[in-house]
Amino acid sequence: MINKIIDEALIAHKFTREHETDLTRFYKRESGSAIRFAILHKLDELTSPAELNAAINQTAPDSFLSDPAFKKNCDLICIHHLNKLAEFKNHEEQIFAIEEDPHFFKKYILYYSDTEVAAIQDYSFDRLVTTISDKSQFSSYKDDPLAATQYSVAAKIFIKLPFLELPFTKGELVSLRLQACEAVTEEGLDATYDIIQKLTSNNIDELVKELIANELENSTN
């Protein structure tokens, strides 16, 4: 399921699938003279960075290996299954070692659990985009980010794979002046705000006295 969603995500970002084996798919995107590569790899067992690099290079097509841009502009996305998310702590060092390895590819380990797969059963990348755009689900995610929900899976994918473009929704901008006015009104500070707005370089002393007088008047009341 996760592999299918990432495959759709790459296709949606104008990558074309050029080659595949049982565990690995190789993608390429050309935009004018700019070329970028991506590899989607099912990582059944965590291994050393060197062993992973060797395994990928052994299965990569010759057209990729002969292209100078392959090693410079290639994202290696490894999909790794965990029975439970709590198992991450047991493999944290291995995962970070792979992701921080500077050789050959920029590496991302996208790990997932059985409960997360159940949460996005029959999901597509388009539906994932709709989920990540849902502000109501974001509020629930903030309250409990470790819960295995549709939104938590969507958030993990977009956070873990920064080259994916987040959906952009236009909205009306509220002026900062209006926001400030509403905030001071809620706090009952209208009078203080009115005094501050009169501030110039020539009347600082007078305004300070007025603010103090206003504060004393309020405290007396």
C-alpha cells in the first residue's frame, strides 16, 4: 500500500518509471536540461549504508549508471515495515546511519506499521493530498501525533519526503492592524492601545505619564 502511494506520488510529480525489479523501481524526471532520479526500494532488512548502496547500484539500469547526474541528483526512498511503531526505538541508530550516509544517494527511510496500513486501506496519493489539506484532522493530529491515523500517515510521508509538494489553498489575508485591534479588544486593552498609537519621537514622556495614569486609574477601580 505504501509503495503504491509513493509510486503515484512520484508519477504525479512528473517522474517516469524507467526500470524495476522485485524490490526496486527506478524513476527519472527531465525538465529542460535538469535531470533528477528517484529510486523506490522495499527494504525488508535494515543493513549498513555501504551494503545498501552496493545493492542499489547492482540493480540500477546502465542508462542510470552512465548518467553523471545519477549520483548527484537521486533520491533513494526505502520503505521499511515495522510490526509496531514502538519498534522504531530498537532500529533508530541503523535508520539514522543510512539516512545520514553521504555516499551515492540522498536517502530516506519511510517506516510504517500494520496499524498505519490499516488506517489508509485503499488510499491513493490524491486522497492522501486531500487528507493533509484537512484542517480539522490537523487539530486532532496535534493533540495526539503518535496515533496511527490517516492524517498521521499523510503527515509522515510529506515530512519524510520533502521533495513532495504540499497542496496550496488560497485564503483571504487579514490585515495585521485588524488582528491587533481584535486581540487588544479581547484583552480589554482598548484604552492602552489608543494611547500607544499616538506615540511619536517627540511625545514619549507625555505618553508614559498617560499610560501610568491610566494604569493607576484602572487599579483603583
